Amino acid sequence: MREFLLTSALAGVLCFLLTPPIRDFALRAGAFIGIRDRDMHEKITPRWGGIAMWGAMSLTFLVVGHLPLVGQSFGREARGIFLAGTFIMLLGLLDDRYDLDSVTKFAGQALAGGILLLHGVQILWLPINGIFTLPANIGQLLTVIFVIVVINAVNFVDGLDGLATGIVAICASAFFVFSYVLAVVNGFSRAGAPSLITAVMIGMCLGFLPHNYHPAKIFMGDSGAMFLGLLLAASAITLTGQIDINAVSESATLTWLPLLLPFTILAIPLLDLILAIVRRLRAGRSPFSSDREHLHHKLLNRGMSHRRTTFILYLWSAMFAFPTVIAAFEPLWIAGLVALAMGLASVGLIVEGKRA
């Protein structure tokens, strides 16, 4: 655990230190846009936060690759995740600067999924009635679709200062706990790469958050949102789509957990994505057109402050993510109590916010 904590801390410090010069660089390069009707900020703020995140991850990999435990997590899968992440970050840079059309972005996201496939990051089976082995072409298609969905879910939820950064940190923390227990405690070698990637993600997000929290000095932009979305998707695929469910069931309370885990951990971004697509299609608009009806907009309209809204959504994310992981290794009633406590805390914040 100490090596993973060191990895996360190093990524956090590096991201914190890299972000200010990247902010200045983004301003000089024109990586910002004017304030739009749907925007919540009141002054021009640069994007390209994804560069700082990618730089922090790259430097962290160079350092921790020599550690005895963490070094074992480097391999074909970790290399593929890094290459796909680099590609999607560069695509995001172009989008932040030149506002690419949706077709180009979808094609790039699919290509990033293809890079993962080339390095063995692929959904091999689904834990349905034991193990349901997927035909290779079906597994590849599901992998690319899942990558695209998660990338856009993170992108959609990036609507308030610090919101996506904090939610991704929570999601990555839940994934890390599950993968660490499998890799280190139960000896599943395939859980090593997700442990490494999620540990780095936690550090990157915590290091970036002081610059991104309200009032934000820099946005992660598509370069950061798509980068983090791809890392989350790849970790989930490597962790839950490739581990033998029969082996997991020996130590897990719920044999269907690997199928449930990615969707509960990513519940808030995925819910916001689904609601937005349905809402816009019903209105006869493109599902990727913009509006002010996301979950955070609804809370703001109920009188919540910017920071209170962000923290409520943090709690909602944690309320879905951590009880699911707890249920894997502890009795269900403990997971239920944790979920109930977080739910009541969020209700208390909402009630207090209305009175304020």
C-alpha cells in the first residue's frame, strides 16, 4: 500500500506544480472561449488542464516504474492505456482550441478504444450466470462502445468548477480499493494495472482540484475530461471484464459484482449522460447540443450555492460507488448503512441550502 500511496502523492504534487505554467501557456495559445449562456463562470478561463494531468502521469510512471510492487503493474495493458490516453488527450487539446465537430471526436474516441484493443484491454466475458464468454468481435465492439460512453459521461458532468475532477477522484478511489484488494490481498495479477492507473488518477485529480475548484483558475477542458474518462473506462474493462467471476466469488459476497461495479461507481456521470440524451431527443434536438438542465443546474435552480451543489454531487457519487465496493467484501447491511449515511448527509445539505 505504501508504494501506491507514494505513487498517488507524487502524481498529486506534480499535477499541482505543473498546472500554473500550463494555465499561462493556455492563455498565450488562446485555449479558451468567450463566456456562453450555459457557462457558470463569469470571466474567461483557460482550458488545457489535461496537459498538466498527462504530464503528471508521465513523470510519475518514469519514477515509480522502478518500485518493487508498483513496477509489477507495468506491462502491455498499462502501456496501451498510456498510449490511448496520450492520443485522446491530444485530441482534446485540438477540441479545446479549435472546437472540433462531434463526428471527429467520436471517431477519435473510437480510435483510442482501438489502441486499447491492440494492447489487450478488451471485455472478454460478462459475469452472467457464471461466465459468458463473448465472441471476439462482440467483445471488441462492446469495449469501444463502453470507452466512448464513459468518455462522454465524464465530459457531460464537467459543468461546474471542480465537479468532474472531484467525481472522477471518487470513482477512481472506489476502483482502486476494489482492484487493490484483488491484486494485493487476493493475488489477482490482472488487477495490478487498474491499481496503478487509479492510484495515479486519484493523485492527478487531487493535485488539479485546488486550481479547478470554485472559482476555477483553469478548466480541465476536453483534454482533461476525455483523458480521465478513457482512464476510468480502461481501468473498469481491465478490472471487471477480464477477471474470472468464479475466482472472484470465492472472496466476494456478490457474484454479479463485476458486472455491477462500473455502473454503480460511474452512476452519476452515466445518469447525467442518459438524462441529457433523452431530454434532448424528446425536444427534437441533437443529443450533444448544450443546455442548462444537467443535474448540477437543477440543484442550482433550487437555491444551492456553487460549492454546495458540487459537494452534494460528490456525496451522491460516493453513495453509489463505495457501498458497492464494500458489498464485495463485507456484509450487505454494512454497505447499506454507508449508503444511507451518505444519502442522509446529502439531504441535509439540500435542506440547509434551501434555508440559507
